[in-house]
Amino acid sequence: MNKHELEALYTLNDPATSQAIKMLPPEWHSLYPSYLQFLELSNGLFGDEITLLEAEEIQQRNIDYEVKEYLPNFLMIGDNGGGVAILMDNKNQNIFAVGMGVMSEDSLEKISSSLEDFLLVKKGMFNYLGAGLAVDGLFGPKTYQKIIEFQQMNSNILTVDGIAGPKTFAWAVESVFGVVQPISGE
């Protein structure tokens, strides 16, 4: 994981202490090495829509939400601050999202193929789309311009018309989360 790229998008915490990492369950060291590598760069992370858990709190959070019972092949590594857990699988270290009240494999949604992609691509896209925009619920001229720019970047797929229709929205989700729902028409 590239610390300099992360620092360009986030304010990183001090690294987790070696003692805090050693206190984590031994099996996590082989099952979730990319998250432990992240903890060596930054002990957790707090972003606009992302919170990644610190070494000292990750074990208790997984106990509190009974992750081992309901999703035995996953580790909750954070949340979005709005009731959605961010999880990592123990096979490929893919990143998934699931409602904290659901915690079932049927409800899992794969959002990235790695922690690094999740942090860099997701955050980078939100920064691009949100640059200079106030969250005011209005579709003003700046929002219109950002939609046009996004559609121009994807003009091989999207119609450049400034309308945030279903197809534009689906491709924005694809760009952010790596998944797209088939949508017919714009």
C-alpha cells in the first residue's frame, strides 16, 4: 500500500504499535495481512464517509456485531458512519459492504478487490465528483458541469447531456464501488 497516495487523500493516524498488532488474534496475521499492513501505516482512518478501525478496537467491534457467528469468513474493518459495515474476506481480501443490522452473506455487496483500491479509487472518485460542490440538495450549474465532465470522461458509454439519469448514476456507482447494475436507457 502506498503511504504517499493515501496521504494525498486522507489525514493518516500514527501507525499502530507493534504491541497492538501482536494483541490481535494470531489467525488474523495470515488471514488479513493487507489490513495489518495498513495498520502499520495508519492505526485506523477517519474520512468523510469511511472509518477504518484501529487495532485496539477492531476485535471488540467484531465481537459486538457477532461477525464471526454470522459471517465467519469475514472481518469487519470499518463502516461508513451510516449503518453500513465494511468487511474484508479471508480468501482474497476483497472488500464488501453490508448493513450492520443484516450481517448475512446474502446481503453482502462486493465493493472492491482490495483495500488499497477501495481507499484510493472510492475516495478519489468522491473527491472528483464533489470538488467545489456544496451539499445542499440543489442541482445547480456547478453540479451540471460536474455531470458533464463525468459523462465526457465516459463518452464511449454515456450520452453527454448533463442529465444524471439511471445510466449515468449506474456508471458513477461502477466507478466508485466497482459494481454496476444493468440499466436500460438513460
